[in-house]
Amino acid sequence: RSKRPFEAVEAARRFLRSTTSTGDTRTILDVLNRHGLRREAAALLDELAKTKKIDNADARWVRDLAALRLATLEKNDAAIRRLHALLLRESGRDRIKHWIALARFYLSADRNQLALEAAARVMKMGAPRDLSSIYELGVQALVRLRRHDDLDRWNERFVKRSEDRLNAYQLVSRVLAMHHLSKDALRYGHLALQMRRNNAQVLPTLINAALTLPPDDGRRELDRLSRLSSNRFQFWDDVLNRSRRRHRFAYLIDASRRKLEKQPGYTLQLLTSGATALFRGDRAAAKKQFTEYIRRSSGKVRAHLEVGIYYTWSFYLDDAERHLRQCLKLQPSAIEGWIGLFRVALLRGSSDDAIAIAKRAVAEISTPSAILEHLVSVVLQQYPAPDTRVLTQLAAFGRRAPESLPNLVLSALLLARGGDKAQTLAALRRVAHGDTSQGLWSRAIAISLLRNKRIEAGLAALDLYLSGGRTRYERSKRLRVSVGTILLALRLNAETLSNAERGKLRVRGLALIESLRGADRKRETHVVTTAAIYEHGGLPSKAIWLFRGALRQRPSASVYYNNLAYLFARRGHDLEEALRLVRKAARLDPKKRMYYDDTEGWVLFKMGRVRDAKARILGSMRIIDETMQLSDMVEYYYHLALIELKLGNRKAAIWRLRQAANVDGSGIYGLRSRGILLRLLGLRGTRDKP
């Protein structure tokens, strides 16, 4: 633009020598061509081909496509036709991919006939795995050209060439419904329905098609489809949700709601809907759903209890306390109500309230040892550390039954705080001897002690937990849990552990991983866990060395690139290298792109590109598939919370922290989110800082 073409070409040459991406090459050549530097662009391509930076077939493709884009901008029809014929004669190994890209380009330029020709070439010569994407492009071109007769032939051709006819019918029905071709969409949907025993997977496609019909026809079709559904409640709930998303189908909302209310299970669904609204941050909608659930429920005690628990998980503590107190007002002996109130008091950091609630609970319940066991379990989960006053008071209650398991657990915790090693070990052994829950109490004590830097006592409790494994499977499971516990302790206390304490945990963690090696068949898991122990155990250079060595043995293992990038991001070093690594991981394994995009977003955040980081993580959340567990999302919510805090969006940050603490309250990100959330809400001070 500043009339310095020589410098522009030199800059392009330097960039093209440093990249291996055909997409980057195409972009640079487009820029040069657009500014009239066509000969220079062609010379650069020849230079790249000679230096093996790009093979000859790719070079020809990039050159011809750049020329085609320029001809399209200039509306040079003769040049477009000539280049189009040239590109369709390509015979390279990537020709199918190139033709699909060509069809997309033509559609974006509104050259629909040329897009259809490119799509037809792929449909004729492409492998079955390439057909789904090109089918949709072909439909789009035919609809724009208004060639509905040809559209029928295109649909049949796609179905005939597909390996999986059932999925082909479903795709055709879904795509046609998107273009409001209702009758054809329904026809193909019913063909899929005839082949599928489980109607639940096909009916959503048919619902979408029915919603494109005129009102009366759509209502009749939905009634017909509901009779085919094995779960009519789920069917009408789906119709109601899809109607809400489309303003022109408002006529269906009341009809769907009336039919929904008649279905069995509607009352319970109100509770689920309220919990979902609460998770989305819509507190008003959640309150409305919960109120209706309590009104309709026959068991008011249970209803108030469940609503109170949902509010507690989302850290709306005032609402939680109100419902839990109402539960206890209706039934003073409800154990779960007292446990819930006790948990709310601890989350608020109020020792006096927690002790008062524990006293009343022990007085109200006919079997104090039962309620005491639950209260001790809640205290063990307290973060960042169990309250000493509460522990002492619970121990006073436990002395009425000195040999009961809750009293033994409390004794072990208090002795560990006092630092008497011999007595602590004896108390831990008594707990392990009396534990009938497959070592869960020993494990809970170990997690609590290690989390709060009682290293020797925590490792002793962990040894007792490990010694309880009888079968090979049980031993392997306990080894994995123990490694995770040590890693959690290292990560939570990274800034406060001394080098000696960190070394003890690192040595024990590596020894456990070595014991697990025979049982753990996945080498990737072994490498990643070992590297994490090294990194958080004070030897990050050893973790980097381990990943580098693993990559030399398996250069296509995307998980190593991703974890190495995350390691660099955590340390705040080599961020450009981290960005390159995570992008390479995404290229190697596109199916895991949603995980790698989150890592890329975190790297961008560490680089100071906060808005880019937010956009990247939100984008990765949109493409997450339905098979992903909700607990896997905690890292996304935690990262987004810190990004929102950096941007000054306190309300959005609190919402994301609530989500993270809700879905994984005991993991590293859930615990950190809980600490930051309590600090932001002003409930109590914690050592966690945003």
C-alpha cells in the first residue's frame, strides 16, 4: 500500500520460508496477486517448489486458485472458466480436499453452477468419508439455482454412494429441513425411522422437519410422531424447547406445554430444569421452576431438601439455607437437612454457626453416631483446611462412643495437627482397621492431610489406604487414586511447600507410578502423569526432557505436544513455542480439537492476548461433542473465570466459578474455583487469589 513492492516481496519470501502451511502460502499469494504482483507471486511459488517447502502439485494448486480468486474479483468470466477447467483436471493426492475447498469458495462468491460442478466431481470420485460435507454444499448450490428436480437425483445419488444408509437418510432429512423442504425432509426421516429400532435418535430430525410445515400440518405431524415415541415426555419437552428457539412457532409453545404437563415425570423434570437454569446463571428462571416443583411435589420435605442441595452446589447460600431450614421445620429429624445446613455454615466460614448446628443435629437425631459420621465427612472436604474449633467440638460429641469410626477419624486428624508421629500413626491404623468402606476413610484423611501440608501423616494414611487392596484390580485402582492425591497436593500447595516437602511427595509419586506401570497399558497416561509429578515436584526441566524424549519416539502423539504447551504456559516461558506446539497438536488430531483449543486459549491469555483467549475457549466449547463428560468442562469454566476477571467482568467471572465448583468440587480446578469464589463473595479469606 505504501508503494514499496520490493520490500513486500522480500517479507513474503521470509514468511513463506518459515511456514509449512498451504493455507498460509495461499493467503500470502492472494495478497500479492491482489496488489498486481502476479509474476513475483509465481516466482515465489517456483522457489518454494525447488526448495521442497511445497510440492509441485500443491504449488500448481495454490497458483491456480490464487489466479481464480483474482479473476473472480475482476469478474473475468473467460479466465474463471479456463482456470475452473484446469483445477478440475487436477490429479494430485489431495485433489478431493482441493475440490471441496473449491466448491466452498464458489459458494462464497455466489458462483453456484461452478460450485455444483466441483461438488459433482467429488461425489463421483471421492471416498465415502468425503461425501457428507460435499452433499451439503451441493444442496446449497441446487437450492440457490432452484433446480428441485436435480435435487431429488442428488439426494438419491448421495444415499446410494454412502456406506451407512441410515446416517445418510438422517443427514438428508436434516439438511432438507434446514432449507425448509419439509415434505422431502419428512420422507427421508421416515425412511430412517423404518431402519432404526431406537426412535429417540431419529425423532429430533423429524421434529425439525415438522416445525417447517404450516401450523395445522405441523401440529398433525407432531401428534403422529409422538405416537411413535417410546418416551412421550421427552418428545414434547424437545418440541417445546425447539419451538422456543424459533419465534415463528410460538403457536406450538402452549400446546406443547399442555401436553407435557399431562406426561408422567413432569414434576421431576421441573427440578432438572431448575438445576439447568441455575447452572446457566439464570437465577430467576431457576426459582420459578423450583417453586413450581415444590408446589406440585407430594413430598415437601424431600423437595425442599433437593432444592437446597442444588442451591448449595451453585453457592447461592442464602437460598440454600432458606430451603434447608424449611425442610427441617417440616421434619426436624431429617439427617440430610442438618448435613446441608452444616455444609452451608462451613462454606460461609462461620465456625460458631457450624458448631451450633452440629449440637442441635446431635440432639435431634436418635442415633448421634450416624449424624456424626456425615458431619465428619463434610469437615474432611472443607477447603483450604478443616476448622480446628469445629473438629474439637465434634470430637467432644464423639467421646460418647470412643471406639466409633467418626471418633477415631477425628482423633487421627487432631493428633496429626499436634505433630505426635507415633500416636498419629496408631490412630490412623485404628481407622484403617475399623474402616468397612473399602478404605474410603483412610483415603479421605490422606487427601485432607496432604492438601493441608501434613506431609508425613498424609503419606502414612495413603500407605494404609494402599495396603487394603486385595485383588489385582483393586490394587491398581488404589495406586491410581494415590498418584492423583499426591499430584493434587503438589498442585494446590505449589507456592507454599518447602523443597524438602516437595521432594518427599515427588519421590513417593514417582515410586507409585513405577508400581503402576505394569498395570497401566496406556503409555501416554504414564508419560503425562510422570511429567506432571516432575513439574509440580520442583523439576520442570525434567518434565520438558521427558516430553521431548517421548516425542522423539512418537512424533505423531498429539497429547504430548498439548501437555508440553500447557507446561510452558503454566511457567510463563517460551509462549511462542507453546502456541506452535498446541496448534500442531490440533492439526495431528482434529477430533480432540476442543481440548487443544482450550490450551491454545490459555497460552494466548498468558501472552496477554486476553480477548483472543476468550474467543478461542468459547469457540472450543461450542464444538464439544455430546460424549464429553460434564466434569471435563471444569478447566474451561476455570480459565474463562480468570479471563473474565482480567477483563473486569466480575459478574461473569462469578458465574463461571460457580459452574467450575459445581461440576468438580474435589478436583484441582474445582477447589481453586471454590476458594476464589468465596473470596469474591466476601464469605471468608482464602489463600487462593485470582
